[in-house]
Amino acid sequence: MPYLLRFTGDVSVKPASQLRKPNVRILIMGPTGAGKSTFIEAMTGTGKKLDIAKDSLEGATQEVNAYELLNVSAVNEFDTQGDEPLTIYLVDSPGFSDPKIPEVTIINKIKDWLQTQDLYDVDHILYLCPVHPERMGGNKRKTIKMLYSLLSKDTHKTITIVTTMWDNVSLLNKTLEKAEKTFSELENVIWKEIVEGGGKMVRFYNNQQSALDIIKSALLRDSQYAPFGTHTATTAPDTPTAVALYEELLGKIESSKLAIQTNRDERRNLISESMGSPNKSVENILLINIKEEERNLRNFHAALKSFDPPPKKCKMVPSQLIYENLRDLYREAEEDEKEMKTRLKASTRSEEKEITKHLVEARKRLVKSSAKIVEFGFPPRDCELQVVPYRVLSFKNALRHSGQRFRNMFVKAPVRRER
């Protein structure tokens, strides 16, 4: 149903934990740094701030949040006097193409939020896209491909592509010319199918009037189909969306594993070149990078549980990926322990303390990773069995958990000598 905007005062916006009915829900999506929170901030008008937007490329929004528009509502275009005005809500979502968050996690967060609000779907989608050409990288193009598989052609009328950062465009340095070129590519190539299906491309100039014009245009376009809701199939094994989301998640897993390996190699070289006494500042940076990527990897593995079973077109199944990662962590720690033990034997007294510290750290990682392998149990099909030495699991009674029952299967026990 087409809607008009009814104004009753100065327009503003406020956070909303619970949505009042009846209402119109506009979901704001887009890559990290596209300006989703800035769009909502613009609704406050001049002199007021919600402090939800950040002047950086880091995504500020990590959860789904709703914001109620004040002193403006939606009314039936054909019955502006009879029907009750609808409250308008802007629903802010985490940014896509974020190296720390899988796309499937973002989609699931939106669906979970709808369920907690006892809602079935949203009415419109504003997909924000910056006009700076350097911001349209490969990851963002993959996200757009995923969205095409997620949104059916029947819903294209309810989608508005909002190009952002026009307020940063200048006649100097040909940035306007580049922005216009990007806009043309977005309209005629990347989002062509949605535009031809009734969707619209607009420009956001980072002010309240521009934002209101965009919302007004969106509400005038009617469709009997909702663009997104709890019914939207995202991880069903045979859907194109599931394949796109799964492959995107695999790519993030590989990127994190590579980053962890690279930082560990750099740290190992740092320790080696400094004869066991590395520059603390540099080492701390590498350690922070490793911990952050390990945390990302755990989140990615947790997201794999959304795919049960995984898409048939994908060769790797979640259990294989998780086991291989555990095995890689074990082998990395084992290699570090051996190296530190060798260096300790050849160390001087001045080097001994520092090398011993690295040896203890490697051994802790070895214990932790080996315990997780044993706890995992039998490896999945086509995965190489990782044999865990008994001496490793004996460190600090590491066998005091469910791994005990697997010991006889693939843990090397010490050989008893006959007396």
C-alpha cells in the first residue's frame, strides 16, 4: 500500500526498544562504513546528535537497533483521514563486508530481532552504497551477489539504493566526475536488475531533508511482497543464498587462518633474529593481531553451525573445517615448542629466561589445542587423524575431561619397560 508522510512538528528520531503498532518498518542495510548510522543521525536535524555514527571506516553498529521517527508518520495515500497513522521505524543493521562478521550472522541477527519484536517481515529496504569508487571492492561485490540471491524479483519495488557521501564530493581533484561515474555504474550495471524491477537509485546529501525525501519516495512505491522477513530462506542446503553465504564464510575462515599464520611467522622471525629477546612493542602488536584473528576464527566456526547440513555444492563440511583448524593449531604449537626447546639448549644465561617464557607459552598452546582435539573425538571423513602424544595430555592433568574416553583410540600412551 502506498503511503504519504504526515508531519505534526519538527522531525526528530529516538531509539526504540519495543515497536508500537501499527507501524512501517524500513530496514537499513549496506557495507561497513557506507553511512547507515549517519543516515539515521541526519533525522535529528541540526544541533542534535544520537552519537551512533562514527567518522571512520570501522562499523559502529554491531547489533540490530530500531529508531522511531518523531512528528512524522505514514498515512494511506487513498484514505489520509480515515486510517490510523503508522509509526515509522528505521531499523539499523550491522554492516556487510566486515572482515570480523560473517554475512550469515548479520542476516540471522535481523531475523532474530524480528522474532523478538513478534514481527514477520520489514516493509522496505534502504541499501546504502558509497559513491567513492575505491570503496566498491571485491568483497562488496560478493555481498551484492548474495543479496540478489536473497531478494526475489517480486520485491524489487520495495528496495531503494541510497548512494552516500555526496557531501564529501568536490569539484576539485575530479572527485565529482568519479562519483558520477560510480553512480552510473551502480545504476546501469551493479543494481540494474533491481532498478528495472521497480527499485530506485537516489542520492543522500547527509541532511534531514534529503533523508526525508528518500523515505517519502520509498513509501510511495507499493508491493504486495515483503523484501525480507523471518520466512526468508538463508541456509537451506539447495538455495543459491546458502551457497553464497557459505562460500563467503569459508573465505573469511581462510583469511583469518592466513593472517594468524603470517603474524606467527613474523613473531617467530622476530624472536629468532633477536636471539630470544624481541622488541616488546613489535611483539605485542603481533600478539594482539593473533588474538584478534583467533577470536574472529572462533566466531566464524560458530557461524558454521547455521549450515546443517551445508550446501551440497560445497565440498567442505563444517566438522571438517573445525577439525582441520584444531589440527593446524596443534601442529603450530608443537613446532613452536620444539623450536624453543632447541634454542634453550643453545642459549646463554642472559637469553635463558626469555626463551623459557616462550617455551612455556608454546606448551600452554600445545596443551590447549591437544585437549580440544581429544574432546572433538573421531575426525570427520577424509580428515587426516592427528595423533596426540600422551605426554602432552599429561600436562596439568589435561585428561580430566571427556577426552579421556578417546585416549585408547588415538592417543599414544607411554610404553612400559619390562623389568
